[in-house]
Amino acid sequence: MNGDPRMNRTETGAPIRLLIVDDHPVVRDGLIGMFAADSGFEVLGEAGDGAEAVRLAQELGPDVVLMDLRMPGTDGLTAITELARRGIPVRVLVLTTYDTDSYVLPAIEAGATGYLLKDAPREELLRAVRAAAAGQAVLSPAVAATLMNRVRTPETGPLSQRELEVLQLVAAGRTNRQAAAGLFITEATVKTHLLNIYAKLGVGDRAAAVAEGYNRGLLTPTRPGR
């Protein structure tokens, strides 16, 4: 994004500003100590749940949020979704112990820049944060394998609620960019949803997906003037 202050900071070598979010104080302390020992990072704050993370992200303006997923109260996925909904310009790097589809896909769909597991070596974590700050997608090998398996064996069955929302916007003539803005997700995520829609509907392009959507009753024609 042009004029994004995070890009300017990473290009000029300024410290990457972090917000660390985890419900375990000992984990937060360990991460704070790790990043404090490296002059390339500055820890602005810490949070024990998703609601506090959103509040501090808005207040402190970090470059990257290290976000746990499973937390009491407001969880990490809800926080990621809320950060995107509010348009808070921050990269979110998920740092968790869970690498299954039910955690990875919703987090990326919600807007996470990357997904790393807590058993990652120190240097891998530091590299991942630098990459996330620069807007690069970051995936641990286990998570990348999970996504590869999903691509190789696409879902069948009914469209998910989000896929239906994407199909409705496409039917209304929205571009991928417009659909992404309307749903507070990235353009790349919209493209992923479209590929899943094509696979589930057995079609090869947008027009055919819309036609099949009407054919199956997934889309309802609107009457002029109504």
C-alpha cells in the first residue's frame, strides 16, 4: 500500500514495533525477553486476550501483532476479524500450537499475514516477524503442508457462508477488489474462495459460477424496482 508507514520503517531499518498477545504470562515474558534482546525490535505492549489486543493495537499502532488463537474471553480469531473490520493497519502473525484446518484456514481468511507454531526456533520467529512487517506471507512448514493438502483435495458439498457471500457479490458485478473491501478480507482470500466455489459447483469461471448459483437456487434474481 502506497504511503504505508510500516513499509517506510522496514525500509529505513527502524525497529519493528510489536504487540504480543497471549493468555499465558510466562509465554508473554519469554517473547518480550527474546525481542528486547534484539535492537531490530521494540515491544510496545502486551495483552492477555483479544479484546485488549484490539484496544492496544488501535492505541499504540504496532507494526506487527503476535497473536495467540485460543484465549479466554475474546479469542485470537475474533480479534483478527475485528482488527480488519476497523481498518487498523497492522500485520497479524499468528503464533499458536494448533496447525489443523479448523484453526489455520479461518485465521488466514480473517486476515492474518502469517501463521507460525510455538515450537519454531528463535531465528525462524525473528525472520517471520520481519517478513510479516514487510507484508510478506509467512507460514510454518506444517501449516504450509496443511494448506497444500486442502488445495490438492478441495472441499465438496455446500458452499460455506463466506463463499456464498463472495458468490453473491460476484453476481452483483463486484470485482475481486470490491468484494474484498466489502467483506474486510484480502483480494487473495477472495480468489481462494472463488477457486473453492468453482470446485464445489463444478465450473471453471465467474460467469459459470453465477449461472450455476442461480440454477441451484443459491442466488435469487432481483426484480427491477424491488
